[in-house]
Amino acid sequence: MFRGTSAINLDAKGRIAIPSRYRDELDERSEGRLVITIDLNSPCLSIYPLSEWERVETQLSRLPSMSEDVRRMTRLLVGNAVDVELDSAGRILIPQMLRAHARLNKHAVLAGQLHKFQLWDENEWNRTVAEDLSVVAAGQTDLPDELMNLVL
């Protein structure tokens, strides 16, 4: 499971160093192979261990291919997916096209999301978290029953 946030920097070549606390698990789960794609709901990128990404692809392949919504989702997710591998220094290269989509600059945030990561521009992350906290604090959420029964 991936949890927590890490402030990270993109180097001049567009690489990020995956925090060391995740590297062993990534090696164990997918031999350091990852898939990066756009996030459909937020201005960030999703980074999956290859084994998790293969589950997503399996789920997509089971959906009706004649549905325009399924084709649209597949085009966006699979069409923008890029395979990467941790190098010997624990870094991955974020392709320029994906960096542009998420408006990434030097300062970024890698956020654990259970089975995947999200990679955000630091300012966008801070703005989004502040907005999320404001919505939750104001009671403006429409939580499903499963979350209403969650004990924290």
C-alpha cells in the first residue's frame, strides 16, 4: 500500500526520484516497472506498479468496446500510458507530454493512493487539498454509505 505525500523535485531531464521507502515494494510487486498515465478526474498523473496497471487494463478489456464512453476512457487512459522503469538511482522519467498535461514544474508532490501514486504540481496539490478540506469542513460532501460507516 502506498500512503503519505512526498515533496519531490523534477530534474532538468524530467526525472523524479521515487522515495526510498517505496522502492522495495515496487521492486517486489513489479520489478521496478511502472506505468504513468493521465488522471481522468484531477490535473495530475497516475503512476501504477505494472501489476496494478495490468488489472486496470484487464477491467477495461472486459467492458463493451462498442460503447463510446468505454472507447473514450480507453483512449485517454491507455492512449496516454507510458511504461517506465526505476533506474539504478530509483528515478523514473516523466515524458514531456505527461509533464505538460499535469503542468509539472520543478516542485512536485508524490501522493500515495493505496495501490498507485498521483504526481501533482506542488501548488496545484496545495490548492486542491485546501479546497478538499474546506468542502469536508463545511459538510458539503455527498459521501456514499460505505464512507459514512468508516470508523476513523
